[in-house]
Amino acid sequence: MDFHIVILDNKSLIIGLQTDPLYQMMISKCISKKRILYKVKNKINNKIIDLHLLKSELLIDNFDYLNGNEKYYLVRNTISISLFLKHQKINKEVIDNEIKKVFGLKNVDEIKQNMLDKSKFLEKYKIVHKQVFKKIMKGIENGSKQKETN
């Protein structure tokens, strides 16, 4: 099990929680000196989210070369972005349940242990990835139109 120490000031943490699904997932499993209770409203920055989604595209082209944990990380990244865009709660349990539901798995360990039917899994993953990408691009287009009219 890996442990990482991340030191953030309160302002940086709140900004990260509002704009980044990975911060929300990180905070669900953190340890701190003081109790952390944050109720933040998501501020979707589509350009940042698009950069996060870009790394998950590796799964499509490199499926055969990635180990199970790498595949799980990339799938988890895509699903967390999808949930974030839908303004849903993000933590490990919610994401794992969504992965099981979307991909029809009994357990996410099927991904981690590389026990996937490649063609069926990639077919579904491409659809999910494309849907998330379209939603991000729609947000970018709407954002640029709003700025032009102001």
C-alpha cells in the first residue's frame, strides 16, 4: 500500500475540490490533524477535465500492454470524470459501483486481475469515453460562446 504526504493550504484544497474530481476522491481517503468537512459546489473547468480524460485514452491504444492496476486506474479516472460532470458524489466506493454497473462486472478486481473480455470491454469503454469527451467539448463550446457575447 502506498502512502503519500500532500500538504495543502485551505484555499488550495477548496479550489481543488471544486474543480477536480481527483481531489474529491483523494479527500475521501485522507488523514488530517483536524477534521475536514467541506461542502463545495463543483465548478467545472472543461479544459482541465479534458486534460485528465486525455490520459485515460491510453487504455484504448495500449490495452494489451497495460497491467490490471494500470487499466483500473484509467477506467477509474474516466468514471470519476463522468460522475463529476453529473455533479455526483465521488469516492472509491461510488466509483467502483459505477464501474461494475457500466461494464457489467461482479467485482472491479476483474479489471485489476486482467480477467476481461478485451473486445466487449473495449467496446463499452470506447462508448463511455466518447460520451464523456462529448460532454466536455460541449462545455468548452458553450464556455467560449458565453465569453464572446459578454
